[in-house]
Amino acid sequence: MAMLVFTLCGSGWLEIVLKTGVLRRFKRVTLSIAPISILFLIWDGYAVARGHWFFDRAQILGIYGPFSIPLEEYLFFFIVPLAAILTLEGITTVIPKWRKREFGE
């Protein structure tokens, strides 16, 4: 959980300082992140059920969701992509020509 907080803080400040507007478009961000996150969570659930994957009980809070997946794993699949989006938006806010080159006018 500490690493998730660290990850969020590491890129979350970009929203405040650079005013990237990512969190104002929360629905859009969620629609961007949710499809692939759901697929990975299903994959995790399958791997846990088959015994191919496990979560060290000493390193998690002990709160489990569907498919016997801990809370931290659910948060991981939202926070890490959110951090990537915040970072990308922060960079293209500081260097607008990159946005034009990558995404057009």
C-alpha cells in the first residue's frame, strides 16, 4: 500500500501544480483504465484460483475483493495507469509541441 501511495504522490502533484485537468475528466480516465484493468483482474483471479499466483499475506492489508484478490491489487490496476496518464499529461503541458506531434492539433 505504501508503494501505491508513493506512486500516486509521485505523479499526483502534476495535477495540482501543472493543472493538467486529468482528475476533472474522471469519467474519461475511468473509461480508459477500466477495460484493461478488468481483464488483468480476471487473469489474476484465474492465476490465484489455479495456484499459479499468490499474494504474500505479510505484505497486504488483508482486505479481499472478488476472486480472492486483495484490495492493493485492485488499487494497483487503477493507480499505476492513472500515474502514467498524469505523467504524460504533465509532460505535454510543459512541452506542448510534443502533444501536437503525437496527437495532432
